Amino acid sequence: MIKTVIIIAIVALGWYSWTHPIIPYKGEKITLASIIKPLIENHTVEVGCTMEAKICPDGSAVGRSGPLCEFEKCPGE
């Protein structure tokens, strides 16, 4: 029971710190996501994508690629 409460608290704290502003700066909200996303986009940080596949309407499958690990476009999109 106590392990479950600790795990829930850690997950909640991680989610909160990822989505909520750290320091208000000139009216902008600064979150961990807003700091890390440009680093990934500028190839400053290497990212390994998961081996998931998206099934396209024609039955083919596409995987994740690129610095943000987004699914590739389905054929015909």
C-alpha cells in the first residue's frame, strides 16, 4: 500500500513539474517541455525512438522517426 502511494506521488510530481511553469519570464510560461523540445529539435540531444508501428488505412505500417519520434506519413497522405 505504501509503495503504491509513493509511486503515485512520484508520477504526480513528475507530471506537475513537466507541465507547469518553472519561472515566469516576461509573461511567458517556462516548462520543462518548453526547454527540452527545442534541444531535441535542434539535434542538441540524441533521442532513440520506440519500435511502435502505426497501421495505415491501406493496411501498411509506418514507424517513428526524426528528432521528435513522430510517426512517418502513411502512403498517400
